[in-house]
Amino acid sequence: MGRTLAEKVWDDHVVRRVAGEPDLLYIDLHLLHEVTSPQAFDGLRKSGRRVRRTDLTIATEDHNTPTLDIDKPIADPVSRTQLETLRKNCAEFDVRLHPLGDVEQGVVHVVGPQLGLTQPGTTVVCGDSHTSTHGAFGALAFGIGTSQVEHVLATQTLPMAPFRTMAVTVLGELPEGVTAKDLILAVIARIGTGGGQGYVIEYRGEAIEKLSMEARMTMCNMSIEAGARAGMIAPDETTFAYLKGRDHAPRGADWDAALDYWRTLRTDDDAVFDHEVVIDARELAPFVTWGTNPGQGLPLSGAVPDPAAFGDPSERLAAEKALEYMGLEPGQRLRDIAVDTVFVGSCTNGRIEDLRSAAAVLDGRRVADGLRMLVVPGSVRVALQAVEEGLDKVFTAAGAEWRHAGCSMCLGMNPDQLSPGERCASTSNRNFEGRQGKGGRTHLVSPQVAAATAVAGHLASPADLADVPTPVEV
Amino acid sequence: MEAFTTHTGRAVPLRRSNVDTDQIIPAHWLKKVTRDGFEDGLFEAWRKDPEFVLNRPEHRGASVLIAGPDFGTGSSREHAVWALQNYGFKAVVSARFADIFRGNSLKNGLLTVMLPQETVEELWRLAETDPTAEVTVDLVDRKVRAEGVDAGFDLDENARWRLLEGLDDISITLQNEDAIAAYESRRPGYKPLTTQAV
């Protein structure tokens, strides 16, 4: 019987297979950041171990880093200690680090792909659940805990329990104005936050094949929000074109050998998935979340649901609690929800295409009075590219704040946080209670919807902006 | 890792589904560089409410958490496991756990037990009607026992053995160093290196 893409990559990394034990898998690339690594390095020190493969390991600073005044010492002493700890650990264990201020610094899941380190058929791990992002290249990429970070540092392997395979096939093409973010939010709403549990999801079908690499990263990034171990997309000409010429992409004869291998990384025609979901792209519309988990989403044209309408008691209870936390009433039109803040950024939507699409909406328009909009590029390289294209000027002319690269308000470990009750349309990945700051209320949206919302002052898509008068300069 | 064989303690009923790791331990706690001192961050936002179940005097000192389905979703932060352990929990029972959280818990000796939702509901009712009732989580027999409850649970044999023995995964893996080296010797040359920017 044929094998799926995920099974092929898995099989190619088995170091040891013994019945009754988890497979021992080799890890091609280990990404580190400051939050989930200090206790792992401590463990190495205590047991007198070294990093087995510093040449397969790379670190950057992202979760804690400020997005303002980056040339000054970090104000929060605890954040500063954590960053200094990473710097000390990387120096002591000889790990390549891109610290704050470095041109290759940025959100770890933006940095790996842009350096060309994330490649088809590799295994990629990081102490961060959004490691699933890298699956966009046909890599098997998953988030791990700190104990596993230590395990990979010491052994370059991980014992992994077997997984199940799920195909999410997206038929047709996405309509104009509908993005990968809308698509993945619709997928999560369909299968639920636990629907992917134990599975590696392969996204396939016409709509997926037509996506750019960056859009594919947005899809795979949020696989974890459906509970999946990983998300993958088979590598194709789009993938190869993205990689060619990048710093760490193979060259010359190596490129040809790699390409020969990469072309084999497709699910065989006779392979069988454990579960299949089919979605028609042509039926999709801009999608937003109304609740406190990423599965609680609806098309923007919808209304806040009535918890009483949920058949499942635990879903009903979850909806009741979500509406209470979010300060929303059943039946309220989603488009009528006014927001205080708009955040564009994160490993989900902080890449250049995301910034371009938000800027295209904002160009010649103004952010609504009293609304704050933060634009945080995913990496320094993304920021430089945006500046070269003049996007920063578009954002600031519209009244948005143009910040330095990092995770920022996606999780509010740095000073970029919501205040209690503050409502935010965010291009990030999690609308959990307090995720963006204590008491903060998050609606997950695409970059286009974020930008249109910033202009309209309430949840909106670019198509809704026709009726917003363009202010006249006086 | 501390070995886990069997544990008996009082239970806390947490009637919530989709308890994500941001609720278990909010992000600002993740700046710490140690594995301890997270107990005050556990469910920090919810604990501000005096009526929150962990704040109820009758549940003080309980060591088995009975939670709704999809416990531990979201972030990979192992701090969520440390926070539960630092607070005093030895086991968590739920109908379904998020994968990464579950893996993290088993690597730290926090037993995560999957039971059908009906059994979870029975345990909720028991802990609510009699907060002094004890619940036994027995890894040797793979059973959860309490008054009126005698439920078997699954855990793969390898994970169970590691927990029962309190084994350190890294030492086990390093016994296979030859296999790792052999694998490395046949890795293709086109695989990326972080050190060698061309």
C-alpha cells in the first residue's frame, strides 16, 4: 500500500524501531528561543551533557523582545534576565544566536524559512507549538516541551509515538478577498479544537496548490489550534522557487540531489488517510472568531451564536463562558462589534505578503479615531523589505504604529498588551482568555480584515469600506 | 523524574472544557528560568474569583484535578505541567488531552488519565457532593477508583513503564548512541546546516 507524505518523511527519519516502543526519530533542525530553553540548558549542565549537533541548532529572541526602543536596555528585569540567559547558554554551548538588534532576529517561525533552513522532507522541532508552520514546506514539524528540548539538544533525536493521518482537501479556488487565514479558521471551526488530536494533517487540493508559500505557512501554523500534531503541504514548484538561492538552501549538485528527493515527497495515489475532510473553497468568506477558542468562529456576515443552540452540553457551557468573557450578546451582528485595537503581526500573519495586503487596504485611508493599530513585522528582514517597499510609510500615514520585529501582542510577554476589557482584532492565532493581556478580548482575523476593521472601527472586510468616506486633508 | 505508581487524594472538579495552557499558566509567568515557583500562577486569572473551585476551602489540598474535555490545548509550555505540580497536583483526569500537554505531563511524572466523559461527570458529582471523598489513581492496575467508580484507563505500555520506574528519557536514548551515529553517517549531504551559510 502507498504511503502518505507524513509517513514518508517519518520513515526517512527512523533511527531505531522496536516493537512496543516509540520510534526514535532523527531531528534535522532544532530552533530555540528564550522562553522554553533555559531549563533545558540547565538540565544539560546538571548532567554534564553537551549539545550533540550545534550545526543543526539555531536560536533567536522573539517572545520577550520589546518592539519599541530596542537600542535601550530592556525595562522588565525578568524579561531581560531571560534574554541574557539565552545569550549565556548559546555562548557556553556554542549555539548560533540571532539576538535583538541582529539583522536575522525575528519570530523563530519566520526566521527559519526565510534563511532557507526549513526544507522539504526535514524534521523540525522547537519548544513552541506553532512549529507546525514549517510543515508548509513538506517538513514534519512539531512543537515540543522543554524536557524534549533538552532531549533533542543532548541526542538530536526524539522518541515519538505513532500518529494518525488526516487529509483536509480544499476544492476549488478561494474567492477574491478570502485568504489562507479565513480558510484555516473555517477548517478549525469545522473539525474543532480537538478534531486534529493525534493526527498529522495534510492540506491538499486545488486551493492549497494555488497558495503562496507564505499563505501555506499561515495554514500550517494554525494546525495546532485544531489540536493536530502537525500540518503539512506537499512541496511543489512554488516551494522550490521560494527556496532557491536562500542562504541555507542547497546549491549546485546538492540542489539537484535535493530536488530529486523533494519530488518524491507526495502522498501516493493508493495511500489511505485515517480521516478525510473536504471543504469547498468557493463557499468560503472572510472568517472571524467570536469566542475564546479558535474553533469559535463564523463568517463575518454572521451573528454571535446563542449558546442555547449548541446541542453538546460542554460546547454550550464553553459558549456561555466565552460570551460572558467577550462581553457579547447572542444575535449581535459580527460586523457591529466595535474594536479598540488592531494587531497585525505574529508567526501566523507577520510576513511580507501579510503586511502588503494590510497596507493595500490602508493606503489612502485613516485608522478610525481613538483606535490603536500596531503593525509588528515578523522579522527584521521582513521589516527591511517593508521599508524598501514603503509599506511603513503607508501604515504611519494611516495612523498605525510601525514597530520592531517580535511576537509582541500575539501573547503579550513584552509590553505590548491589551488592558482589561479592551477589544482587539488580531491577525495572531489564539483568542484564549487573557492571551493578549489580562482581561483582553481577541477576535482572530486575516490581515485584510484587520486593516479594514482599523478603518471602519468595527469588524469589517475591505469590501465593507466602500461606504466609509475617505477623510479629506485640511 | 519521580516515579508514579499509585496516588490517593481528594479531587477538584473543574467544569470547563478547552482549558488552554494560557489559562493554566499565563504567559507573563514564562519569563522565569527555573522549573519551580509557578504555583501562584496556576489558573491565575480564574483564581481572582473567590468562588473559583480551587479557592473553595473544601477543595484545599486536593491533588487530583478532574477537568472537562480538551485539557491543555494551545501552547507547548511545559510550565503548565510544572505549575500543576508545584501547586500539588499529582494527576489530571479528562476525557481528552492536547497532545503536547500530555507528552509534557508524562515526562514530568504528572499522570494524565483519559476516561470517558460519563466517568468524568461521575467524578465531578462525587467531588461536589462529598469534597472529602478520595480518588485513587493506580498506574500499576491502570485504574481510577473512588466511591461508586472503578474505571480502567489506557496508557501505552512504554510510557507506563517509564513512569513506574521514574526513568530519564535521555539516558534511555543515549543507550542507542551507535544507532544515532549510524543514522548520521548516512544522512544526505544536501541537508541544511545552521552553521554553514554559503
